Amino acid sequence: MKRQHVICTGERLYHCDVCDKTFRQLIHLKAHKSVHTGERPYCCDVCNKTFRILQHLRAHERVHTGERPYLCDLCNKTFVSKSDLNVHHRVHTGERPYCCDVCNKTFSNKGNLTAHQRVHTGERPYCCDMCNKTFSKKGILTVHQRVHTGERPYHCDVCNKTFSNKGNLTVHQNVHTGERPYCCDVCNKTFRIPQHLKLHQRVHTG
């Protein structure tokens, strides 16, 4: 009866003795405690990446299997996790619920807000273990490390040219498609490459 009462009233029963956060279910408290202990008990048997929460491991495993079971009912794009789908929905709704308390810029997900805040703090917590260069985002560090490893995982399916990051592949593909998506807002001239647009804009700014 006590457990039923907890669910009906919304009372939170399980209490973290480190940070006072409370949870309705014991399993959620146990998962939360790994935030304090640093424990990551769930390991991917393909790449050995570890996770605090079992659901995060399950979502990660879909990177290897290619499974994307969560479907956007507006554009049919698919995702490996429900949380990724929920964030994606904000593309359609325009919702940006995370706001920077310094400059009031808003974001559709908390991770982008956290990364943005480093613009203000100067924090660069991700360090290359080969050259000690630091970065504000883990993804930028990952791309940078390919300078050292020579890895070029992005592959053009037309000419077989390879690239170290997806953005460079996307720009390169415009060579084959003829697409010129970068447009000058002064004279409407278009360009294949964003750097060419920036150079051109100096014509107008002097």
C-alpha cells in the first residue's frame, strides 16, 4: 500500500545521501549514484566503451548494428534512442528550452547549451593526449585526433575521396551534384564552399 501511495501522490521515496536528489524507484537511485562514484559498469562487447546506465549501452549498441527503431512521424527520420527522437522533434516545433544565462542564446538540447557556455567561461576540458591541444567540445577533439592517426572515415561514394570529418565530405559532394548552397545576402551570388562565400563578402564590406 505504501508503494501505491507513493505513485499516486508523486512522493519521492529513495534519497541520495550525497546530493539529496530523490527518486521514485530504487533502480533510478542506483543508476544516479554512479554520477558520484564514477562507476561505468556496462561495457560494449564490440568496442569496449563503458556506460553508467544500461539504457545508454543499449542505445550505443545500435551504432554497431545499424538499428534505428525510433521514427519521426513528421519527416520519417530515424534514431537510435527515444531521447534523440525527442530532441529532433524540436526541429519541427522550434522549441529551444535551454537558455544561456549570460547572453540569452537558446538551444534545443542541454548538451549544446553546456558546450556554448564554454565560450563565456573559456573552459576547454577535452585534451589531446598526443599534443596536449585542448578543445571545448569532445567532437572537435575526436576530429582533431585524426590529424595524428591519419584516419579518414568519411568516404565519397562517387570518386572514393576520403575525409576526416563529415562536414568536409558534405562540401566536397557539391562538386558532383553542382549544388551551391552558400548564398551572399547582398548580391545573391552562390558558392559551393563556405570559405569562398566569406572571401566574396569582402567585396561588399571592403
